Amino acid sequence: MKILITGASGLVGSALIESLFKLGHTIRPLRRHRNKTWGRLWDTASLDADADQSPFDVVINLAGENVANKRWNARQKELILRSRVDSTWELVDYISQPGRRPKLLICASATGYYGNCGDAIVDERSPSGSGFLAEVCRQWEETAAKAEQAGIRVVFLRFGMVLSPRGGALFKMLPAFKAGVGGVIGSGNQYIGWISINDLADIVGFVMENEGLQGAFNTVSPIPVTNRVFVKTLGEVLGRPTIMPAPAFLVRLLFGEMADEMVLSSCRVVPTRLLEAGYRFKEQDLRQVLASCTHSR
């Protein structure tokens, strides 16, 4: 297939390019304008200049400001929101034009859509939650869904924590854990939905191949774990103690609003629709995935 991808240089984007290229697909990254103005985000002129003007079969939209790069304030939150909604709106407007319409638009989203759910099990039938990240996900998905008006199949992949040997949230944790000062965060009872980068890439291929699939899919392992289990397992994999807890008040002091939305929030999310569609996860054992990620660097 001929595939257009935004956010190609990120953790997920780079892994997808490698995976899809190995399957024989043609990949075209869509770059931002160098001046990075909000008036026009994407360098679509470069697409119009391509010798091959046939429509893309699939468009994969991963672009957006990293939600954990900086402490949140009003400006940073606006950047996180606008970097997703405005860029997606411009992309959808471009690909909805006659002669440019792909068969499928895959748009990233996140399990933050559900907000803080405590111990309750949530799946794609669960309502959206409250909070900033839930609002970002709602607006992001609503904007991408406008492509359906042009007859384009739209799929939202709600990512959990992506575990990869090449970076991401896991590798922000590693220095502390390798130094033996890692530990449970807050109560440790908050649930984490996680996904191996290999399963994530396979899920994208699965969605591309199964033309009847549309709408939201939780892109997480079927076995969510608590922070306490995650921490204990990571410590065992690294052969390091995990006896230095981070109390909730300290986490809030360090991270502000981000603490309650990302670090202390609980989302016991399961991938019901993927399982019902017949996808079979290849990497469900957290210990094996963490060992693979940490020992392959």
C-alpha cells in the first residue's frame, strides 16, 4: 500500500515505518513547514509535487506535542491541544478533497480519553472521562472523524504506555531504577494500560488489512497492571531494589497538574474490540517485554 504518515520521527512513527517498510509498503512522511507557523502546518506542497499523484491508500496521523516534555501551564496545555486538533483538521481537509481520498485514516489517541477510572474496568463502550487529557482526546477524535463525511474509513487507536527498547516513558524511569532509588508512586494501586511496540505495529497492520474495522480501539495489552506490580517487575528485571516510594504529595509538587492526570491516575483499560475482531496479542507477559526492552539497548 501507499501510506502517508505524520509524526514519523517519533517513537511510534519510526517503529511503524520500519515495520511497514519490511512488509513492502511505500511510506511517505508528511513534514511540517519549516517556519512552524499556525497558519499552515503541513508541507502539502511537497505532496502535490510528487511524480506519483495517485491517492494514498492509508494515512496515519501521529503528530502532536509530547504531553510529558514540560510541566503544564496554560500555554503548554494550549500547545498540546492545538498541536493535535489544528494539525488533524488541516490534514483531514487536505485528504478529503476529490482525487486525494485514502481508503483509511488511522488517528492516534490515548487511554487518557477515559480519565481517572480507579479500579473499574473500561473498554471502548465506556464514556469519556473528565480532565484535560480526556478533553484533548475527545477533540482529537472528533476532528479526525470529520473524514468520514468524505467516505473515508476512520480508526482511532487509543494508546496506553508504549514499551519500546528505543525510548519512551520507560526510559525516563530507568536511571532512577538502575540507581536503586525507584519505587511505588503514590498508593501504587493505580492501573496502567501498556502495549509493546511490536504488538502496536502489528495492530496497525491488522487494522489496515481488515476493512470492516472502524471507530475506536484500545491499543493496550489485555492484562493491565497496577503501578505496584509494574515497579516490582521492572526492579526484578533490572536486579535492583524498589524500596524508595514517591508519595503523592511529592509527585504533585514535582509535576503539578500533570501528576493527577498522568502519574497518579488509574485506567484499568482492556482491548475488547481488538479481541472481538480476532487480533491475538503476541507479547502479553510484562516481565518478558520489560526484559526485552531493557536488555536490548
